[in-house]
Amino acid sequence: MLEFLKALRRDPGDGGQAGSTPARPDVTPKAGVSFAKPLIFDRVGRKFGRTSALNDVSLDIPPGEILCLLGPSGCGKSTLLRIAAGVERPTSGRVLLDGEEVAGPSRFVLPEKRGIGLMFQDYSLFPHLTVVQNVAYGLRDLGRAEARREAMMALDRVGLDAYAGRYPHVLSGGEQQRVALARAIAPRPGVLLMDEPFSNLDSRLRDRMRDDTLAILRETGATAIVVTHDSEEAMRMGDRIALLRDGRLMQLGSAEELYVAPNDIFAARFFSDLNEIPARVTAGRAETPLGSFEADGHADGSAVVVCIRQRDLKLLPAGEGTSARIVDRRFLGDVLLVELAVAGLDRPIFLRPPGDAPPPGTETGLGVAANAPLIFAGQGASAQ
Ligand SMILES: Nc1ncnc2c1ncn2[C@@H]1O[C@H](COP(=O)(O)OP(=O)(O)OP(=O)(O)O)[C@@H](O)[C@H]1O
């Protein structure tokens, strides 16, 4: 907690950059503009005893970029974020902030000297301080009146200026999230680090807060790293996504790049609901009960997994495409999830039709949309 609080403080050695005050807008006050800084992780590693939390992670984050760190629980996302913040030290590699080494073999800059804003999933608000006092906490290097004015501006930006005098315990989860965001942006950090900032919110509120936060990040212009385990969140927020697994960077790219061309089945599973059909390659093609697909780059005789996204399958009139029987039909709100049995496949096939679907027991046809399936090397697969 202490380090977190210190890290919230304005960097006194930044030459006034991060704290310079732009002319006050005439109409609606906006979030203060940050001087975005580039951040580089250079072959960063972190061991905890025998656990390797991070292995040789290299990332080059240009000023103003919003990068999402995505991956399953325990893959090292928070550790990387904490290393950037300076509340954790790397055991190998270096971190460079604005071209200057802030963590490495020869140098370690304390969190409060890095000019970085932090926001954690529990928000870490001080219960004994009012909302405006919480937000002004990181602005103590300013005079009292100036700190309050800046804090009010940040509160106004998150729509909570009317709550300035309240205490955190009377606020809803969403309001607390916004106070934490106001506190993080108030010192106008060059880099903003957010660890699962929406995970405590229910799904509807999460959507709204995500959009609002994204707008605020764009407005401040700060370089931002957002940790999440939710691929949709990463796709909505990130200019780029860094996908981690077991402490390694598996893939880095835009949402579209990772969705369309995942490096491996792990990445593919993260971004899509897949039907995975084991097959063997014959004459350059993977043969499955749902069709024969080009298997470029896979040797004849090799085992592969043909991955077809649920939304890339379509129901056809009986007698067309592959014969299938509807086993179940579940209403998921915006979409239906239809389960089908297909002769020759041990496992059911799932699809999400754009419209309605016939009831269970109906014989139907099944087709694969124009998009080619993703095909990855498989193990021990046999043609079905
Ligand atoms: N202080 C610590 N001491 C020992 N092991 C740690 C420590 N911090 C992290 N680890 C281990 O390092 C690995 C990565 O942890 P980290 O918290 O970075 O993962 P994560 O991807 O953020 O997970 P989650 O999404 O569950 O928060 C895990 O195996 C974790 O148990």
C-alpha cells in the first residue's frame, strides 16, 4: 500500500512536465493532458524461488499507446505491471522509461520517482479521506488550492464532481472505480498502469466504464498498460494486445491480427469460441466430417486440429452440406448457442446462428462459412 501511495505522487524530478497546467478550458473541463512517455521492457525476467513468473519478455510501447496485457491467471501479467511501476524488481533484463533505465542490473528508480500512475482492481481508496482528498493525495507537491482545483478537474472528467465531499464507503463500486481513475489521472502521469480495473464491476457497468475510461485515456494521451484476462476487453481497449502464457510473450499485435492470425491454438482459443476437430493431412488437405480444408504448411500424414469458429458455421436446409441433428438450443441473451451431433465426430459441434434455430431433434444441414478454418499442428489426432 505504501508503495502504491508513493507511486501516486507527482514526480518531483520531471521538470514540471507531468504536472504542467494547461489553460483551463472555458466550457467542460477535460482531463489534464499528459506528456506521454515510451516504455520498453528489454528481456525482462522475474523468478520467485523456483517459479519463473516472467521469461525474457521484451515489449516496446510507444508514447500514447494503449497496450493490453492479456493472458490466463498466473501468466505473469501483474508481475510485469508491478515491475513497470517499480513495486517489483526484475531478476533479469531492463525497463526503460522515456529512454532512461529505471530497472536493471545497475539501476533501480523508486516508484515515486517514475511519474507513473497506478490503478488496481481494489481501487485502494483511503476510507478516512473524502473523494476530493483521495484524488488530491497525489498532488501534494502543488499548493493546496491548486491541488484541489486539479483534483476537481479530474473528478469533473469522470462525472463525480458533485461527490467531492463524500467518503468512499458511501459510493457504489462504479463510483469508486471512477474516483480511482480520477486519482490516477490527476497527476497527469506519462504512463498509466491499470491492473484489472473493471473486474469488480458487473457486466453492464463494466461495458460503460470501459468505454468511458478509454475516452479518458485517449483524452489524457498517456501511454497506458491495461491488464486483463478478458479477450473482449483487450480487443475493445488495446491499440495492441500482448498475449502472455507461462511468463512468456506468445503474440503481440492488433486485435485484428491476433483474431485473424493467431500464432497457435492457445491464442486462437483466447479470441474465439472454437470447434476443434482432430484430423490427418492427406494430399495437402485436412479431411473432416465437415469438409476438406487446405492445410498449407502441414506435411502429409501429420496430425492437425481444424478449428472452426462457432460463428463461422451456418445451419442449412436438411439435405444440404453436412448432415447434423440439433441436440440442444440455449438462449444466451444476444445470441443462441446451438449444439449439434454430426456423424463421425465424437464431440458435439456448437454454433451461434445469427437468427433463430429449429428445436432439438430436428435434422438439419451444416455448412462452413467462406472463412477458412484455422489449422494447427495436433497431437495424437486421428481422422474421424
Ligand atoms: N510475491 C510472489 N511470491 C511468489 N510467487 C509469486 C509472487 N507474485 C507472483 N507470483 C507467482 O508468479 C506467477 C505470475 O503471477 P502474476 O500475479 O503475475 O500472474 P497474473 O497473470 O497477473 O495472474 P492473475 O490474473 O491471477 O492475477 C504466478 O505463478 C504467481 O503465483
